[in-house]
Amino acid sequence: MKKVKVDLHPIVSNINLPTVLKTAILPGDSFESLFVATQVGEVLSIGNGIIRTFLDIRERVIRLGSNGGYDERGLVGLAFHPDFYCNGLFYLHYSVAGTQGPGALSESFEPDPCDPKTLTLKWNNRETQFDHIDTVEEWMLQNGLPQKRRTLLNLRRPFFNHNGVNSLNFSPETGKLVLTTGDGGSGYDPFHLSQDLMEIAGKIIEMDVDEDTFIEHPPTVTRFDELPVSIQETLTVIVSGVRNAPGISYQRYNNQYIKYVGNVGQKLVESIFSFVKYKPIPVTQIVQADLRKAEPEQEGFINLGWRGWEGDFPSPIIRECPDNSELDEHTIAFYNEAVITSTKRIRPLINYFHEDPRPDKFAGTALTGVQVYRGNSISHLTGSIVFTDFARREESDAPTRGALAYTKVRMDGRPNDFRVIDIDYEFGSEAVYYVSLGTDLNQTRLFLGAYGSPRVTDFNKGTIFEIVP
């Protein structure tokens, strides 16, 4: 892979933290507008150089910043129906105002391989011991004004983090709405939700939104068997073993689609997975199998391996060596789960590390965007998978910077390396975190969301750039 240098062209500045960057053609327009969803609950539209507020649901979104200003709740998903130009339908995923709970655990969690109690925790008292409720809603643009049409799902979440980001996307392959849910949060997936097929957490789910279930007040749930049958019938699970993912991206290749999913790491690596063929499991089959105390058929089903695996490695606990401060002790956190999941999981396309001594790499923090680029203006990136990391782990006192990089799919199917993309843009002395990545409808343009603080409560520090040659 070749060395690539790009420039950044600012599109809009002084906005709140941008979680989703999408384009769509508004009814009556002949051009694509860029839509920017902010974590606090705004959706901005930018078209023909004009910036407008498309939607403002800040009063519907949970109050953010109760964790020292850092938060992973809020408006985290926005997707436009493939027929949006004609039907005006779009979809939101956000954390609901007034639903703050005490959380599922009273203290932070880290497994102890010598203490079985820490390996088999259960999420009990779910109706009272939770952090917040997320909702997935369908909205419609009517006479130029967005109106809520119906609620698709209400999800009770155990912790404040790992709710997904860019969590709603439409599949060009099936035409269904795809919801990416994180494992519920905390760390190390305390309740092992991501591998339990009945749990909604830690999955990628396809939703047939063209089926009008129209249940006026869907129940708030954590498991599929708690949903009404009419909703179950609209859902299929396509991926399990998700820790936290910045959505799913599709690349058309030889009349089929390659799917890309990033998985945010725990202690060691960030990972990007790719797959073409998959066998989804209808939720009705999952529920029926559970009633029979059986496992549904999983041949061809996609499993990313978490929590037994972090990318290509058994999930580790990393501690400083007491007699040598320059070395760390690595202990397998969940040995049995790593063994059980080893034959079920797919291997990542790439891993990149939280510590990397190679001079041409970077030490990552958290994957925040994965997008396919099919344009020609940045020629060396054509056909690549571009990704962003929240912040490089630097040992110097230089201002914090996010990272931009790319990789490619190898024709032999083997895992690949990656290359850092150099940015020829002067940010000045302020910190810059890379919080989101997006493309236009044809995947020929790339957009970067940057923020001047890790805290959502530091308002108006965001800038949206187009990545240009």
C-alpha cells in the first residue's frame, strides 16, 4: 500500500459533537445534501452552501455528561430510507430523556480468572437496575417538516457506554434497516450478552421496516423473547460477538456486497472485519429454539468473537509487572470462552494496536469510523477501506490528534496491514479528536467529523471536513 497525503476542506464549524455523517437527496432537490447528526440531538442539513437545522430533538434526548462530561449516549443513529426522495422516511436511534437509571452494577467491572463469580455474572432486576433506555424510531418528512411516525424498538441498556455510533444503516443488498447494538457497556461485557443470541445487545440486526407493525407503545426490552411476535417477525440477526461498532459499510464487488464492521477494542487492539456471504437467523427461530432448549442452526452465521476474543487475540487482562515497570503481564481473561468461540468466529481483516512500536504506525484508542471509498480524486485510495481512530496515544506533549488510515482487501482472503494517511492541514495548538467518518451516496467523497474535546458537554467545538486531495 502506498503513502497517501490528503488535505481537509472545512464545511461547517462550531457545531456540537457530530456522531453521524450521511448524504441524501431531499424531495424536490436535484443534489445531495450532507446531514450531520450531533450527539445532543440536532440534525443539520448542508446543501448548495446553505446550512439549516433539519431536525432538533434535544428535548427528547437524555441529559448528557453525567460521567465527567464524557458520554456515549445521545443521538447515535440516523439513516434515510432507500426511497426517501419519494416517501420521506428516515430513522433515528437515540437515548431517551428522563430514563436515567442507577446502572446495572454499583462498581466498575474487571474479570478475575481466579474468581468464578466474576466470570458468570448475571444481569438481574433488569427493570430497575439499568442505565437508560434507547429508542429506534421512524420519522417522515411531511410538507417539508419532520414528524415522528412510529417507534420500532425500545431497548433497556445496562450501562452508559457501548450504544453504538452511526448505528443505523440501510443494506443495499436486502433493503432492510440495519441496527448495530453494542454489548451494553462497562468493560469486558460483564453479563456475557454479546454471545447470547436471545440478548439484543452485542448484535447486528436487520429490520424489515416495510412491514408496518404499528404497535403504538412497543414494550421496553432487553431480550428478543420479550418482543411481541409481530415485531419478532420483522427482525433477523446477522452478527453476534459485537463489543461496540461504528456501523456497517457495504462495498459492491462483482454483483455482490462486501460488508465491513469495526469492533472497538478493550485493552489491546481495534479490529475491522469483512464478510460477503452470511446466513441470518430469524428472531422467531431464536425464540422457538430457546423454548425447545436448543440452539438455532448457526452454519454460515457471522460471529466476531467478543468477549472471548478481542480481534485476533484472546481477550487479555493487562497489568504492570511488579518487578519490571517496562513490561506488562498479559493474562487471558476468559479462557474457556476463547476456546468455545475459536471455531465460531471469523478473523479480522486487520487489527491495529493500542501500543505499536513500528515507526510508520500509530497507537490507537478507539475506532470511530469505517467507510469504503470508491472515488478517483484520491487515486491511491480508490477501492480502499478508510477508517478513523478517536485519538492517537502519544508520549509527547503535542496536542491530541485523531488518526486517519486505510487498508485493502487481499484477493487471497488473508488479513492485511494498514497505512496511515498523512493530513496536510494545520489544526493549530488545540486538541482534535476524530469522532465520525462518512461518505456520499456513491462512496466517492469522504467526510470527517472532528471535535476539540473528548467531552460532549464542551459545546460547539466540532468541525466537519471533506477529505480532499
